[in-house]
Amino acid sequence: MNGAQDLGGMQAFGPIQSEADVSLFHTDWERRVLAITLAMGAVGKWNIDMSRAARESLPPAQYLSSSYYQIWFEGLKKLLLSTGLATAEEIWTGESRSAATPVPRVMRADEVAFALLRGSPVNRPATTGARFKVGDRVQTHQLNPSTHTRLPRYCRGRRGRIIAVHGAHVFPDANAVGLGEQPQWLYTVCFDAAELWGTNTTAASVCVDCWEPYLDDPNSGST
């Protein structure tokens, strides 16, 4: 998705400024937003890629003017509305106005620590052989999808080299729109900085994890 979240390589945003306050949360409501987001994610009505897509699809002006946890909260509200777990009136008033919608599962308080420690692995058994190997030259596709993708704009249509093969992983582009996990091979691709930014750069290289559908043989004529 070509949204406001994809800032890599964009001009006029200035350097990243570090904060003197390095606390995980600046206010109590941020802590609650994280807790609610994790708890609702555990009910099984959406997956992590759908959650990312909900945040990314916020209007650019809203996204860029919101803080980190404001974006999380707005994304969560979109998911609650789209899955029927809450109505706009209930969110606005903070009061339940209808019977609770059944959910596949509920995370109890005593399960939180273990769930966070375990995480949610996204590696999956491969059903096909890897198309590329370490050392292969590849070229990313020039994508402009209207839905979620993990291929940054700044490295689309660029040539790089495979430096690691990670096995098959959940393909986020499919998983975010409800088409299932569709596991695909995942590679780390190293791009020369000049390939991405032109010769007027002080960087040496940039490494990006790319799923196989993003890649092609640069000599095949496909992009």
C-alpha cells in the first residue's frame, strides 16, 4: 500500500530526532492501548497483517499528525467495526449497547506473559523449492498495490543480491486481505546504496527482507 507509513527515502521529513525520554510509554493511555490491542488480537478475528493494514490505511494527514499509539488505537477501532465486535456508537460512548459477539478465544491475564514470550512465529513448511540462492542477482518488481505489502517503495524496480535465504514464511500481502497465509520463500536482499539513492549518497548498502513474489531474475525481462 502506498500510504503515509512508507516514509523510507521520502524527502522533506528531515532526520529522525531522538527523544530525551526513552520510556516505553509517555502516558497511561498508551499503556492501555497496547494492552487492548494485544488482547483483541488474541481473540482470533484478524491477524497481524490485517492489523498492520488497518493502521496503514488511515488517511495520510491523520496518520502523519498522530502519535504512535494514536495510530494503533485508530487501527484497532477500524478492526472492531469491520468485524462487528463493536459499533461506532459503542466506541463513541464507551458503553456496550448489544449482546457480546462470540469470539474464537480469549486471552486470560495469567496467559499474557507466556504469550508475549512465545511470540507468533510466521515461518512455515516450504511446499516448493527456493527459486533463488545466496549470491544470485535479483530485481524487485515495480509494485503499486492498493493493499498491504512489505516491499518498500524506495527499493521497487531495483537490482540487488541475495545474501540470505530464510525459508518459507507467511506472505503478508495475501494474509492481510483474508486470502490465507500462502507461505512464500523469504530472502534478504542487499542493495547498493547508489542503486537506491543515486550516486549522491554517503551510504554503502541497504538490506531488505523480500518475499519471493517480489523478486525476479534481472535478465528475464520481467519487472
